[in-house]
Amino acid sequence: MKRSILGLVIVLALLGMIIGLAACSSGGGDKIKVGLSFSDFATERWKNEEILMRGLLEDKGYEVLSQEANHDVKLQNDQIDNMVAQGVKALIVIAEDGDAIVTSVDKAADAGVFVIAYDRLIKTDKIAAYLSFNNVEVGRQQALGVMGALDMDNWDVAANGPARIVKLGGSPTDNNAILFRQGQDMIVDPYVAAGKAEIVADQWVDNWDAANALKLMENILTQIGNDVDGVVASNDGTALGALTAMKAQGLAGVVPISGQDATADGCNSIVKGELTVSILKDIRNLGPLAVDLADQLITGKGDLKLTSYTLSELTLDDTLQGNVDCLFLDVFQVNKDNVFDLVVKSGFQSYDDVYRDVPEADRPARP
């Protein structure tokens, strides 16, 4: 009798060990993996979004693999290949080059991985979705900000000649830069056609690099003898680089210039009267949306609705074939009159960052 009881105890103990091992295995070891692939962390917003999306994915029980390519196209392809080899079920990708990254993204999609192009289009119809903002509207609002500051509808050509406009596009490898330019041209081109404006320089800024923008603007100002009336720049980083060159010539705060992203430094420049306008793309909404979509694609549960666009519509390139499911969020123009309400009161940027080095007498009350 004692021997049978002892045997039962041993059996129960063994069963307990097996159940315990199974529980451990179904815990951290078997979590579904999701990859985050970033072009760089030099751009202010990307690290913030990495932290946000990592936390949200982990809250949903996913294991997160995250890589940053430091503007290296080959490295980003290799990193994506590696994450696929590690078994990720979904990838959220901020592409350094929307063309070159197709190599690894197509392989990932063929392996059954859901690839979400985050804010920057990847030029293949094998991606599961493209999430971004209304990028043509970004460009429209940038140009509207600059043209409005020049009061172009009342510009006196007889007295002043055509308004002399400089265009500073973004990185030519980023399809968004093409869409921004499309929106900018919707506003600027009619003034050029009417003889009210002329384009005196048109440059693209590799890697969205402020240092590159500074050098380009220095060269442009030398070539045109500082004779410029407005600058349509495509994000805050490039605008602030250009402003450094303009400041050296006494043009900062005199010549209107646009930006984008409503960065802390950009908004600080706005309240100081240098940057004229930025564009708020509330990334606090885009990151959670990408996480929810990744979860929906993996689990098959969710109610996010996407709209299908052709690749040629998204790229202005008629040679590209296929359709991509998309979701685009609204954007908002930020200027000196509304920066406090849109950016500070909403908590997008902190009061202290936006009003850094601004005298107390010139600041609004804290929200």
C-alpha cells in the first residue's frame, strides 16, 4: 500500500514537472515575433516612434526585434533578411530607400511575413499595407505657408519683379519627398505661370541631412547673390540647416521658409520668428495604428479599413504596376499663431522645449 502511494506521488510529481515545463514554454519562449526596421535614428522622430511601437507591441504580448540601419541601404536589407530568418510574423519598416529595399521585402512577403510600409512607401505590391499621412497635402500646406507670408495674391511684380523662390526637396530616395513636391507645385506653379514668381534654385537634400541643406543653401545664396524672397523646404531638419546659412546673410526671419514634422527645434524656431511654418503629422496616432494593423494581420481580428491605391498613383510613376492597401492620416499647418494650441497644449512638444531661450515676457502662460 505504501509502495503504491509512493508511486502515485512520483507520477503526480512528474506530471507537475511536465505541466510546468509546458507553461514555461508557452510563456516567453513561444511569443510571436514582430520586427521593427528603421532607416536611421538621426531623424528626431524615429527613435521616439521605436520606443512607442516597441512598448505597444510588448503590451500585446509580442516579442519585438528592432534594428536601425544608419542610412545604409544594404545593411537594412540584411537586417530584414535576418529578422525573417529569426521567425518574425510581421515587419514594420521605415525604408531608407523605397526602391532598394524591395529586395528584402519581397523575400519577406514570399516567406509569409506581413510587411507594413511605415510613413515611407516601399515600391512593391507585395507589402501588406502602407500607413502614412496625406503627403501631397503636406506639400500644399508648406507652400501655402510660404506664399501666404509673401502675400502672393497681392505681390507687386512691377515694383518687385517676380518673387524669387528656392525649392529644397527632401531625400530623392524617399517617395514621400516626391509627393511633398507634388503638393508644393500645386501651389507654386500657378504663380510661376502667372509671372508672379520664378524658381531661382531647385535642389534635393540627400538623407534629409541638415548639414547637406546648409551647404546647398550656402551655395545657392552665393550663386543668386542672396536675392531670394521665399524658401519652400520639405522638413524641419533641412529648413533649420538652410536657416543657418540664411542667418549668416541676415535673411533668417526676413525670408519665409517652410518645414515639416513640428519638431521641438522647428517649433522653437517658429516662436523665435525664423521658421515660418511647419507641418504637424501627429505620430502619436500613426505608431499605434501600425501596431494595431500588425496585430490584425497576424491574428485575423480587427476592424481597420484600408483603401486601395495603384503604385503609379502613389509614386507618379506609370511604369509601376499593382495595388497597395493604404491608410492616410490628416496633417495640420503650424505657424506662430497656432503653435501653442496645436503643439504645446496638445502635448505633442513640451512647453519648455518650444519656448527655449524665449524671454518670459514673450511666452504665453503654461497650459
